[in-house]
Amino acid sequence: MIDDKIKYSTAFTAGALLTRETEAIIGSIINIEDFIVGKETVNYTVIPVNAESSKKRLKSEIEKRLRALNNPTLIDRFTTANKFTKNVILFYAICKTYPIIKHFMLEVVLNKWQNLDTDLAVSDFTNFLHRKMDHHPELEKITEKSIYKCGQVVIKMLIDLGMVIKNKLQKIDVDTTILKECNLVGDYWFMDVALLNDIEKQEI
């Protein structure tokens, strides 16, 4: 049962997975533990985009995601991982930062997968967001244009993750060491986000 008391934010439209930008931030961190608790910050100029305003906005967004991840082991793993594993870690961080994306994965995407419905489009997220408005007044002031943008960004995240190809859901092969790290902090739900079946979850 999803907790209706959780406040939803749709501020994730600053960017999708932001892999390249996150690489720049993490590569500039001196002490991961200090960074996570806010004792260390990174200069926004390391962000590889041109506009200064974009650099500042992306720095703030990436720091928020990494601090929500709150896992020095996974941030350290990110530095040596291949691009796919980096993207998995980033999507896990996004789900922890934005419960609305986590709940979309658990309520819509997982349900579709279990019912052999592999079609996934922007409208699946926008319809989900509209349904959530009944119990989340914080969503009521969002414009239709912003709702559509949210759906576009979430689908872009899943495309970059390799989970959506040509509007079709695909199962991704997540490294079990990543999933075990999630489980260590009680985030067993990420196995469902990764579309694992009961046998696969038991093996982990």
C-alpha cells in the first residue's frame, strides 16, 4: 500500500539520468561521506554544459540525488562501473529522491510487466499523475504542459536505462551486487523496479 501522506515532487525535469554531468560531480568529490552530509560541495563549473545558469541548476539537482542515495559504497562503485551500471545506480538514486517515480515503477510498470503488457508511453505516466492528484493536492497546480514534460523525462530515463526500446518494456540485467547493496538498507522494492520475479528475488 502506497502511503498517501508522502509529498510528491516533480522537480526531476531538470534532466533525465544526467550520467555525464554526475560523472563530473562525483569525479570532483574529495570525501564522499562529507559530501553526503553536506560538509563538502563541488564547484558548479565542473558541469560540462555551457550556460552558467544550467550548470548551477544541474549541480543542485545532482547533489540532491546523490545525497538521497546516501550510499558511499554505490557512489564509490559508480566511479569504476560501466555506463549501464552507472545508469542503474543513478535511477535508484532518482527513485529515492522522487517517490512519484518509484511509485510509477511499482504501480504501473511492474503491473504491466506482470500482465505481459510491454507497451509503455508518455501517456502511462501522465495518466498515473492525474490519478495521484485525488490524494495529493500538491500536484493540483501543475499545468498540463508540465505534466507532459514529466512524462517525457521519465520515459527518457527508462530509454537511457535500456528498459524501454521503441515504446516497449525490456527487462534489464542488473548486477546482483547493486541489488544486494539496495537490500542492505531495506530498499527491497528496487528488485521490483528491476522487474525481478519471485525466484530471482529469493536468489538474491
